[in-house]
Amino acid sequence: MTIAPPVDRNLIEQIVREIVLSQVGGPPGKPNLVVSVSARHVHLTDQDVETLFGAGHKLTVSKDLYQDGYFAAEETVMVVGPRRRMLPTVRILGPTRPESQVELAFTDGISLGIELPTRASGNIAGSPGCVLVGPKGVVELRQGVIRAERHIHMGPADAEFYGVKDKDRMGLRVASSCDTTFNNLLVRVGKKIKLEVHLDTDEGNACDIDHASSVQLVKN
Amino acid sequence: MTIAPPVDRNLIEQIVREIVLSQVGGPPGKPNLVVSVSARHVHLTDQDVETLFGAGHKLTVSKDLYQDGYFAAEETVMVVGPRRRMLPTVRILGPTRPESQVELAFTDGISLGIELPTRASGNIAGSPGCVLVGPKGVVELRQGVIRAERHIHMGPADAEFYGVKDKDRMGLRVASSCDTTFNNLLVRVGKKIKLEVHLDTDEGNACDIDHASSVQLVKN
């Protein structure tokens, strides 16, 4: 096993890289598009939080995420895969959920030795498991380790603007020196939801989102 | 610093993942398209091979690559970045070159703490440096650490088929559950060159190339 390196402040701050870029050629009133790149992270149940961090423990907010009510927690866990490989400090995102879930990029999965299915968040039936190690205990997840399928959150007004409905598919064009179009992103429409694309680090790095000159949603 | 994990045979065999998939809707005679995903690797000068592995040392072929004359070597080096972070076993690709060069994915660069410029192979002026450590010596590269710009190798007949010439740009559509179009790939035409797209691991993982149902070159 590798020894945990000291926690790097830059990396913590990059748990979620939010990129806000003007979209080219938009009419007035075009919704503001945020593209967020989520590094590997864990969602936990209340019960698993207590098992890992001690009875009665509640997650501590470290940084609010773009969608209201969601946050990166101060807490991290060790994710242990098969073959005794592990990721020492994987951030927990809150709030807690009905089922625990680990979201990794394929690069992480290859490093851990886990073949990741690409799934919409919450759709974890039959996915691989792993072991989570916290300061006060251990949780063995029978399933829940996935690569999150990239997707677009939007509110009803955004959906109307783009002429799409819940569960439709749209593309995301990222203009950069590594110019890329991600096709067939799942559209998820909800009340009080802000327009936001979620990519993982492989996707964000593939298109060099940090140096992109524009991002644009395109009809399928 | 992390301790080097035992070398994993699966990883060695994935130094270059070559994906050969039929292209949809092609006319008879359409060239066979190979998409190769190159993991991080190093190109060395003869002099640097001797410094790292001992006087008179020559690289040993481990696996021939798709293009004739190119190979993954048995030899690996440690790549050390700033802040005492390192990658313990980075594969060397042969043959040797006039200038040493380290090709990393952005994921590797973030892990090492190196801000990588995206460059065509060989265009290393002003790029970051690093330290290479081999069993017999150390080389300090003043420059040469890049993210290789994705590109398409092809022969004259392929160029004629697609109606492109050297230095043109084309797209690569990868149909998969993470369906992606990489835009503006640099076309490099050369005699005796086989049609092959080179992606890095971030790009290969972003589009889940290992489970793609088809790959297709598209006009820009």
C-alpha cells in the first residue's frame, strides 16, 4: 500500500472545479451555464457517517457547492479496493443520502483495480463494492462504486429555453486547445435547480476545461 | 513521497491500449482505423539512456507498438516533479530521440504538481522540466514535460481517402455510453505510416474507449 501524502490544500479546493464561461452567440436571456468538474467523492448514509466517524457524528460543511443545500464536507474516508490498493483521502459530499455511493473517474478505478460501471447517480444495483475506512470504524459497501454518468441539471425555465424535457439528451461543446463535444448528456430537470453540467476529472482533463474559451449546450 | 507499489502486469500491458473498431457506414475500401491510448511515458536521448541505465546501455524491446519500428521498452524511470511528488515507474518508449520528452496526462500533472502545456510531440521549447531517476543515475530535464496533443497519423492513401493533407484537422467520434467527439485533431501524414489516432489516458477514459461500439473520423 502507498502511504498517504500530506493533504494538499490545492487539491481540497479542487474537489469541485466550477467553470463559468460565457456561451458564444447566445441571445439575450440565455441562461448562465456552469460546468462543474467533480473529483472522486463519497456520499454516505447517516448510519455510515456514524460508523466511520463515531456515534452521533454529523458531517461538517467545508464548502458550499453550486446547487443550494449541497456541500463538500470536512470529512474524508479511505477507499480500499481489491488487491489492497486504496485512495487515502476521498472527500465526502453532503447532505447524507438513503444509500452510500462512491463516485470515481475511470483513472481512479484503474488505479484501484475496480471495473466501474457508468451509472446515473443513485442507480447502483449490481455495481462493485469497496471498503471505506474512517477514524472510528469501517464500512463494507456491497455495491455503490460507480462512475457517475455526466449530466445536466436545469430548472424548468432552462428546459423551456433549450426546448428539452427531463430525461432528454443534449451535447456539451467545450472550446479549448483540446476542443471536445460530449454527446448525449442526460438532462435532469427539477424545480429550484440551477443550470449546471457535471463532469468527472477524466472528462474535465480530456477537454482542458480549466483553459476553455467557451462552453455551450447543443441539441442532440 | 509515496512508496512504489509492486509493478502490475495489467498496467504494463496497458501502456498502450490499442482499440480497433469497425467504423460505421463506411464504403468498401475504407481504411482500418486504430485508436491507441498512450499512458504516461518517456522518450530519451541515447545520452540520457546511458546516464540513467549505465554506460553503453541500449533500450530493450518489451512490446512492439502499432507503427513499425516503435516499441515499449522494458526500462522504466521515476519521474520526480516539484514538491517531492513522483511517479515511480514510467515506461520508456523507443527508439531514442534527439531530445528527451515526458508525456503525461493532465491527471498525472495534477498529481505531480506540474502545469502541463498541450504540445505536439517534439515541440517542447519553454515547457516545464522534471527530474528522471534511473537505476544508475539521474537526469535533470530543463524542459520537455508536456501533454501530447491528440493527433492522427496516416499514410498518403489514407489522406487521399479522407480528402485531407498534412496539418489539417479532423474530428474523432467515439460511440459509447460516454459518447464523445474529439474535435480538431491534428493530421500528420507520412509515408509508410499506418492510420492511427493517439489519445492519452484522460481522453481514452473520458469516452470509455475500452467499451466503445464504434470510432469514426469526421471532417471538421
